[in-house]
Amino acid sequence: MSDDFTKLFMESQNAKIAGQSFIYRHPITGETKEGAGEAPLPWGEYPPGMEPQSSEGDAYDLNRGLFRPLPDSLFRPNALSETKAQPEGSQIDDPYWATASKILHDYMKPGEGADMASDDYANYGVRFISSFENNLGAMAVNTVKLSGAPTPVHKAMYYLLETGDRDGITASGFGRAALNMATDPFNWVGLATFGIGTAGKMAGQKLTKMAFKDLLKEIVISKPTKASVALGAEGAVFAAADDLARQNVAVEAGVQDEIDPTRAAISGVTGAVLGERLGAGGGAAIEAVRRGVVKAGQAADARIAERAADTGVTLTAGADPTDAIDQVISATGKLLTPKNERQTFTMAPENVRAHKSPPQLLVAGNGEKATIPVTQAYNANNKQINFANIDALTEQHPNPLSSAEEWLSMEQAALGGEYLPHPPMQAIKYAQDPNLMAEKLRKLTPELKAGVDEGFAYVDQIRQIYKGGSADPKMTADLFVWGILSRGAGPTQQEAAFLDIMQDAQPMMAKVVDGTFTADDAASWTANMKKSLPEGSPGKQVTMNVNAAGALLRELAKVPEGSNQTVLETLHGMLADENVTAKMIRRKFMELTDSAGIDNKVVSFVLLVAGRDDVLVMDRIQGRHLWDDGRFDGFNIYDGYYKEGTTVQEGLHGIFRGPRGVLFTEMLENGMRPNVQKAYEMVGRPQDASLGRFHWETWVIEGEQVVSHSTLDSIAKNTPVGGRVTEGKTDEFASGLTYIRGSKGPVQEYTLSNGDKVYMDPVQTKKFLKFIKSAKAGIIPQDFKVTERADIPWYERPEVNRENLDRAARDYANATPDGAILPSSKGANKSADTTRRGSRKRGVDNPASNGGG
């Protein structure tokens, strides 16, 4: 209620300030709202001095579309015919096309594209309609998506659909259609089931891409045969489905009364004529598309079941094609799922939540109560009971990863209830077959491996310090602070923040070590330590984590009841003893602390970098990796779901916390550990075999970034000076920038295309990044999307003007390698990098970038 009141109040205030206002109905939400200023003119009219189809006119049209619906005159048959008679490509200059595209875009992708211009929306509409018309899978899925849209959205969709095919065809339009058809699994699945020789020739064999290509080649070069007839028949099916989808849009838009099956049949005849030629160009679909249709098929199954259970009366205008479309999607999804590949589950209804999990991650259980219960959270009395029950569950279910059924049996005993968290399907496959682990490890590129090698050199350095007895509790405290800074952050932000605060934190850390760090000290930390983060530092983005470290240090400085040691001293002693496993240290941390600000994930991370390689870190990337065997299609199942009507994020993270987080982590570690050695032997690296190494390597493979955690070297040396961390993500403008804590201050290092290096202070770096993001700088083209590719650094892409990028870096350079500001505030430093790691204890070259081991 308060949010609604705030919106109404702000609208009213804006109107008062403007002096004028008008009432309108939002085209997507349907809300009645008050607009500030004058109401936009009717369609076709422009303010004095404004030219139609100028940049100002385009912007005016887009703005007008927010307040005025598309005019009804657009949808008259003669008007539509006139529009369709315009040349192909004229959509980009059509203000109605751009407006309709914007309405559709904002409905399909709410909250995205705030900086899009008229041309951007127009091109979005072109791409969407091409996909809708030439890819039956996209058509069916999007028809279902649009089925509940408000009338203005349906009108926008109808206009795009009816006027998308204009007179003639451009090369780009043909390319879009060809691509959509080639990647349409309905195309090639249909061919494989319409009797074009596959039953005899491919009996008992898997239909591979190459085999299917050869089969198509035979069809193309041969005279018309039964195969051609089959293709023609299939063309009729596609055309009829296309027409049904088009008619459904028209009915929803209110410009057609009901579905006309006769019209669909006529379209089918046309499709049959084109079917043979279209079929010849339909190549095998890529794996990602196959997975997408399988997922769509599972969603269709759920909708079919929901409708079957609905005994209410459904009011529709004419025949409702939704059920027929869902039947097609369902059948296709099943056809694309090899019998031995994907196990299916009965999923929870949409309104069900259990065990801190959303319905998308819940499967049916047997409804029985937990027999060996593990609670969601700790309290003062249940810690040891939970640990004992986890041990009992481990004894009762020694290999829960042997199958999904066994995992669910373990969950039923521990959690109970009608619905249970989804099993970790990829982890189960790894536990069943080390070849799959080896297959994953083979995806490690030399660049990624170099980062992991470097990282494990740091880890070994710290391990040897503990083993040799020279580690002190201050090092252990540093590791925990380093760890808490990683919460919800990228490695660059985490590690830059650590370099920023490490020196200033020394007096406080000394109090933690001697047990005198009080609640007042924790408050002082929160109030003052954030001041150590310089403006422009990547670490500034984790200010909240820096603040939270105060509460963690307070917990570490406590002396538990019945003990004569602080929590820090106890944990430090365990880390120094190589016979104590990561599992035991993790449990001890949970036992001795309350509200420390970190849980299983960060504690496991700290243990890994401290030298315990018998551990998994169940973070965002590893959780998605071990749960998603393809069925979630790469979606962010860690925290990417939103509770309806709120901004509360849901996902796997709910089961990784508290006692259940310990349970799941230990079960995964126990289940995967036996095959790790085998997998590394298969890839020829038996010396690297460890669960921790497998975690780190699969993390960088999944995360697509080089990771070395180079600031661990600063912990080992007990000084931030010389510490550095490089942005390893290739699809960010900051890619390759190295944040260094110089002796004179913080500095960013940037490598030019010829290998020279330039240096900027953090504030100057921020200005540099803002400059190079603008197309006006002459570095990137107007439509450049930095996130489109991650296989190479963005600046190595062919459309990037590297010469201008180098020139900009030289122009913005204003510092020396040690962080001193140049008097001229300009100029490149082309000398050898005196801050490189030659003076370090270990000779590992080229410190890699940020990461998340």
C-alpha cells in the first residue's frame, strides 16, 4: 500500500511542478495514471518545428506510445495492405512499428532496455517476428507467454505480425529466417519422424548431426520421392500451426472474432508447396536449442496437467489453440530427450514453497515426516543434535549420489514433507561415471589452468606456513576477513577491498588476536573501516561486506563458555593440525559462533585457500553446476527466482545455509570424492587430483574467467603493498585491468596492445572506463554489446578499434607503478613493471585475475 501511495504522490507532485497534467492508462499494466505536462499529440501530428522520422520525431513517437494506444485505423484491412506493400526494411522507419516493438519488448522483458533508442526497438521487433514466424518452437512458446497479455500488447503483436512480411525480402531478412528455421527442433524432429528413410537406414543407431546432414543431402540431390512428399506434408503441418498462432494473436487483439480452421487448412496447402524447399535447408539443431525445447516440453506437461485438474468453466472465443500447442511442445520435448539422459520428476505446484526453496526447485516426496531431522537453522540447543543426525544420515545413506531416488530418500529422512529440494542431477552423474568428470576437466583451457596453477601455488605457500609452525592467529583472522569480503561479490571487488583495508585494519586485528576486541570495537570498525576504500576502487562495491567483517571479528574474539581459548585460537589450532579435516573445522566454526555473517559457503572457501583441498564450496556457480544437468538451461537457480509480488530472491542458496547446508555439502563431498582421482588419471594429471582442485577448475570453466586469488600472497607476506588482482572476466569493459596496492597508493595497471603498460589512479580509471563505453569515443560501434561474447577479451573482438583504445589509455594515464600521481597527470609508463612478482617467494609469472575458487 505504501508503495502505491508513494507512486501516486510522486505523480501528483510532478504534475503540480509541471503546472499541467493529463490522465492516461498505461498500455502494459492497465493502471490509470497522471502524467505531467501536456498530453502527447494524436498519432501523425508533431509539435511545431519537429520533423517526422527525425531523431526528435522518433523519440516523440516512442514517448507518445507510452500514453496513447496504437490508433484503430492501423488495423483496417486497407491500412494493413498499404503497410505490407511498403518495401522490406521500411519497418525501421515506421513509428508505429517501433512503438509496437517497444510495447512488446517492455512486456516480454520488463525492466530491461532503458537506454534503447527507436531503431533498437524497431530491430528488436524485426528479430522477434522473424523468430516467431520461422521457428515453430519460438512461436508456440511465445504464444503461450502472450496469452495473458493486456489488449494493447496483443494489438502491438498483431500489428508486427501482420506487417512484418513487407514487399520483397532483404538479404538480412532471409538470413534471419534461415537461421530460425535451421535452429528449429520442430523442423528436424518432424523430419526424423515423417518416414523419410530414417526408420530403415538409422534403425538402432543414434541420429547424429552428420548423419542427418548426409540424409538431407540425398533428399536435395535426388528427384522427388516419398521423402519429398513427406517434406511437403510436414510443411503443411507447420503452415497450419503458423496460421493458428497468427489467428490466436488476432483473436486476443480483438480484431478477429474466432479461430477459422478453414483458413488454417488453406495455409497448410501453401506450406506443402514450400515444404520440400524449406526442408532442404533445415540443418540439425544445436544442442542448446534441443535443451530449450526439452525444458519447454516439461513446462507444457505441467500446464496440461494443470488444465486437466481444473474442473472450472473456461470461457474462450472460438477454439482455444493453447492445448494443441502445448501437446506439440510436450511431444517434441519427449522426442528430443534420449531415454537414458534425463530423469523427470513430479514438480511442485506454483504456489508451494518448502525448505526455503521455490516451487521450481521442489519435487514430490512421499509426505512422511523426517525420521532423522536436520533443522533449517541453528539455535543454542540444537547444534550437536544436528551434527549427530547428519552422521546418522551418512551412515544410513552412505552413497546418496548413487541415484536421484537415493538422494531423495536421504532428504525425506532429514527434511520430511510432501515436497523436497530437487536432487543435484549433475553431481549424481559425476558420482556414477568418472568419464563425465574427465570430460568436464578437458574443457579447462591453458589460460584457465594457468590461473588455477598460480592459485594453488599461493594455497600451497599458506599450507606450508601452517605446516612449518610459523603461521600465527593473525594470518587465520586475515583469511576469514578475506573470505567474508567475497559474499555476493566478484573476486576483483573482494580482493581489491582486502588490499584497501588490510593496512588500516592492523590495530583492530591485534585486538582480535589477544581477545580484547569488544562490541564497541565492532561498531567502530563498521563506522570507520569503510573510509579505507578509496573512491574508484573496485572494493568500494563491497562496502557492506567490509562493514559486516566487524561482527565476524567479534565472534572470533569471543571465549566460549567452558573454554580458555578464543574462537580464533581454537580454529587456528585446528588449521595448523594437518590431521584435522575441513569437515571438522567447518562444524567447529558453526558450533562456536552465532550470527557471524558467514555460513557454510564462505567457511569452506576459507578452508580451501588455507590449504584444505578436501572441500567443496557450494556457491552460486558450483551450485548451478552440480544441480543443472541441462534441465534448467543455464538459468540462475542459485538465487534467480523471485517470490511472486516481492523482490525476495529464491533458489538453491536456501538449502546451503545452516545445518542443512552442512548436510548437503558433506553428502556432495563424500559422494564425489571417490571419482575425482579416477577423473584426473583419465586426463593425465593424477598429481593434481583433489576435491578442492576439481571445485576450482570446474568453477573457472563454468564462470569463464581466469582466477588465481593473487591477494593470498599478501596474506602470506602480511602486507598489502605489491598486492594485485586482475579482472579476469572477458565480457566486461574492465577486463584486464589490474588493481595494485602500490607503496605510494592504489593504482590500476592497463596493458596496451603492444605490451606496454600505463597506470591510472582509481578515480582516473573510472573516468577512462566511462569514456571507452561510449560509441562516440570511436572504440566500439554503436550497437556494441560487451556481454555478447566471453570466449575472448572484448577488446580483441574484430569490431573494436584497438588503436583508439590504446590512445585513450595513454591519454588517461596519470600515475606511476607505485601509485604516485604524475605531475602532468598524463603519459604512459613503458618501462618494465617493477611491481611484478619477481621479488616474491615463488616464481609464478603473470598473476591472473579475479576469481572464485
